[in-house]
Amino acid sequence: MDIYNMIEKIRSKRPLVHHLTNWVTIYDCANIVKVLGASPVMAHAAEESGDMAGLASSLVLNIGTLTPGFVESMKIAAASANKKGIPVILDVCGAGATRLRDEKSFELLDEVRIDVIKGNASEIARIAGEDVRTKGVDSAEVEKDLIELAKGLAVERGATVVITGKEDIAADKNRHFIVKNGHEMMTHVVGTGCMATSVIGTFCAVEKDLTIASAAALAYYGIAAELASGNARGPATFKEKLFDNIYRLDRETVERMQKIQ
């Protein structure tokens, strides 16, 4: 898997990645897309979300701070993205925590085409129909085999399914990849999950195989986290160095450090 070739495409094409995303982490999501070499835009209003999606190369949806009206804007943007034929990535942030999050996740999945479904283990388990409860936006224990869970949901929804955790999984109906890059320090910074979704959306903007794009994105992001942890004094310096390493990673380092099975 030539991860760095995708980075070179991002930097040469500078795709527009449209977000309707989490207000808590929106600034970090915009920045991480920018340091990758792409162009972020966050147009949430229903009056323009569809028009902006028509200009974009991918669309990222994140229900982290959802309201019913916000989800309607997501549907408008996703319908426009579907018409244009660009990938739509949905972070089912907090699915399994409240009835509203579950209902709106299923509405999006049922009413528009979602190409990549991303979440932690309990979020994806809930979307796959399991009776689990997510602890706010933190993953709860899931007893089922996560690879089989991801592949089953991929078949059901005709999408790539990404489960993030200590080891990340990217699966479709035919294949799965396990990504073992990353660092425990990521769990101490709010927004690393939302940023991962933005990284996936950026890679999907230049790579048509969305399962490969998702695995490559998570590996690249995880390598940067591993390097950032090396001389970070704590969560704040880790976050600063994470951005720097995403910006500065070279081909040799990516090829040497990637851990994708």
C-alpha cells in the first residue's frame, strides 16, 4: 500500500474537504486537513451545505454535537455529494449513548448514501444492531468479534466500515485491514477521533478505493502520533507535535513505520 503516493496526490490536487462536523473539535479538524495539504471548509447552514458539497471532493459528517436541524443540513449536503459522486464519510460519534443519536444515525444511513461509516467499537456495534451503550463518546466493551462486526455492517450498508481503537479496522464486504499504528497518548486529547475522520475524508478525496484510503489514512495519522509521543511532555505538547509530524512526514519514515495487516 503506497500511503505516501496518496499524500503526494493530496498536496498536488489540494482537494476541498467539506465538513458538517462536531463544534467541539471543528478547529482541529480544519487544521489537520490543512496540514495534510488539502483545503477544509465547514459550511453548516442548510441554505448552502448542498452547494458547498457540489464544489468538494469529499464530504465529512460528524454527529458529535448534533441537533435535528443540523442533521437536515447533513442530508442536504449528502444528497448533493451523492449526485456529484464524491465519497461521504459519517462519524457516528456517540451512537449508542442516546436515542436521538441512534435515530439520526439511522436516518442518515437510510436516506442518503454513506460510503464510509466510522466509529469506535461500541458506536459501530450499535449501528450494526447490537444492544450496547456508549459511554458518552467513549467506547464501551463489545464482546463480538470486531472484524466480523465490521464486515457484516459493510455488507448490510454497502459501505466501508472503520472501527478505531487500540488497533484500527477498515473493512468492506471482501477485505479487511488492521492498522497497528498509533499511541496511547491520543486517548488523552479531545478530538483525536474526529480528526481521524477528517484524515480519512482527505485520503478518500484522492483515492477511489475507500477501504485502502481509510487504512492508509489511519496508518499515516498513527505514525505521526507515534513520533509526536517521543518527546511530548504531556497532552498539550503531544497535540502540537502531532500536527507538526503530519506536516513533516517523509516517504522513508512512512514506509518504515507503517503497520498494516
